[in-house]
Amino acid sequence: MAAARVHLHLCPRLLRAFASSTSRPLVATHARTSPLRRAGPARPLAARNRRGAGSSMAAAPPAEAEDFATAADLQFEAPLKIVLYPDPVLRARNKRINTFDGNLRSLADEMFDVMYKTDGIGLSAPQVGVNVQLMVFNEAGVKGEGEEIVLVNPEVYKFSKRLVVDEEGCLSFPGIYANVLRPDTVKINAQDVSGAKIKVKLSQLSSRVFQHEFDHLLGILFFDRMTMDVVESIREQLKDLEDKYVETTGQKSPETVENYRGAKDVISFAR
Ligand SMILES: [Zn+2]
């Protein structure tokens, strides 16, 4: 998720929750208040689809044998480059990870590097061309400040009925900012970079960043969650990215906003 225009708010309770659920201390030595501007206070909106809201996930993960990422799937070349819409890598399936080694740690480190360089506060592995279930975020958006959080194989097991709309940006959509409606809080299970299990409730900005990045791991992009009128407001910018893709690759755009037929359900976390 892009940092610009997003309010920074480090929640001490969140930091403690992460600290107590992981093997190594993750607490920032100091929380920073925001130099960045928020578009406006988050405000609740009526849910367009409340089915399952507040309950456990209705749809179970696929029952078939786990297809974990191989060493080849986890290969990367530094420095990483951000994959831009409409590259099909952003829609590809992301494999779960069961190898917690130095390579995974290096990949997470490189993801933080490129995230800071591009003014981001969150980044998912598919956005750097690696189709695995890995995300990194730091609400401070600055190296050495805030808290660096790495989540592997994340799952949402509960979300709030209360929905909030807020403006989001995405590193795969440079310069595009628009409102997205999402559950206010989520409860998640995940693993850290060493494989240790994490169970935590996320709220405020961390909930927003997590849900945005988690969507990437499901192949969902932020405009998929926008209402038609919001998509309309960024249609030309999306088309520009599609045109650039055609120019740089010489290939047809794999998808186009012209075919957009309305938002996905607000609540659809199942894989
Ligand atoms: Zn994004």
C-alpha cells in the first residue's frame, strides 16, 4: 500500500500484541506521529453485503493437498522491482510457504527496501514478482522507524461488522488514490519470518494495510473493491497504466477497466 496521503497511527496495543506473539521482540522503541495527511476521518458505511459479517469464515480453505512454494518459486533478484497493473503476475495464485530460511528472510528484507524506496507502508510478494503468501508492512514507512512486520501464510478468521471507508493507494498503481470500503478490524492467524505462529487482532491503519496486502495474496486488487462511481473517477488513470503495459511489453493488456462490472463483495476473504 502506498504511504502518501495515509495517516500514520501506531497502536501501542497492536505493538504489544505482536511483541507477545512472536519469538523476537518487535516493539518499536518509539512510536511516531504522522507527518502525512489523511483524506478524512474513516466513516462507517452500510454494508453492501453483510453475509457472514462478524462470524467465522464461511468458506474453508481448499481441501486438496497443500502445494507449497518450491525454492524456484521463492527465487528473486535484488534489487526488486515493483510489478505494475495490469501485469498478470498480480492475478496469479500465490503459494503457501513452508521453508523458513535465510532466503525467505532476505526476500522480506529486500521487500522492505523497495517498499521504503517507493514510499510504501505495505507490500506483498506478488508485487515484486514472487507468487507466494508473504507480506511486509511498516506503518511508519521509514527505515529505522516504526515497526517492521512480516506475515507469512496469513488467514483472516474473524472480521468486524462495522465497515469503514478510507482512501488507499497501491505501489502497483502509482499515483492512484481512491476510497475502499473494508471491515474495521480483523483477527488473523499468520506465521512470522521464522515460522512462529502469530494470532492478533488488527485495527485502524494496520487493519487497513493488512487487508489491502492480504487481497494481493488472493489476486484481488484494490479497485476490485471499489464502487462503480469510484472506479469511474480513476478510470482514465487505470487506462493509462494499461496503455503503458501495452507499450512496454508489446502485448495486449491482460485485463481492462472497460470490462469492469462492479465491486466484489466487501467481505470475501476465503481463498
Ligand atoms: Zn497494493
